[in-house]
Amino acid sequence: MKALFPHSARTDDIVVRVSVSFLPEQSEPSRGRWFWAYHIRIENEGATRAKLVSREWTIKDGRGGVHEVRGEGVVGEQPVIEPGEAYDYVSGCPLTTPTGSMEGRYFMVAADGSRFEVEIPRFPLIAPAVTS
């Protein structure tokens, strides 16, 4: 799993795994635009279901600029993750620099109605060097 998802974080019984890919076909370095896709897998290793209700991201660019993103669910969904199950989704991030990073947290609700936060591990956004 480490090779497929090199970045991971565990918060109690929830594990968040991340892989990231630079997308040259959607990037235009000459116009100051670099784009990455990231694949997230949220695994519920606990004994009770968990519903992801919202998220909060901190996106940093290579100049030290910080952009905060908050919103309901992920990719238009508020998934319920049953015990022993996982939820996967893919999203993307544009930057105006060839390097940066992302990290954040999910806000979740357990089956008993209690709310809890889950860490999204920090992962780098690094465009490959272009040689001419």
C-alpha cells in the first residue's frame, strides 16, 4: 500500500492515504500554471460507521502563499464509510508555482452522532524539472 499511497495519516480508527500525480497535459508553465491530481483513500478500521460531512484544506505554493479551502463533503458527496470499508476519490489542485503542498482535515460524524476530526497528511506538489 505504501508504494501506491506514499502519504498516510491515522486518526484513531480512520486512515487517510494519498497519492499525487503531476498532470503536464493540464499544466502551462509558460503561463504560470501547474496542475496535480491527487487520489485519496479513506479507510475505516473501526467498529462503527463514519460519515464525512466537510473538509478543510491548507494549500501552500512555492512562494509561501497560503490558500484555505473549506466546504461540505468531497467531490460533491458526503460518504458514509462502514467498518472495514474504504472510500476513494480523485480531485485536483492548480498552482501558480511548480512546487507547493497540501494538508488538511476531514470533519466526520460517528454512528452515535458524535463529531470528530481526521487528519489529511501533508503531501508535496512538485512538478518534474523540465530540461531543454
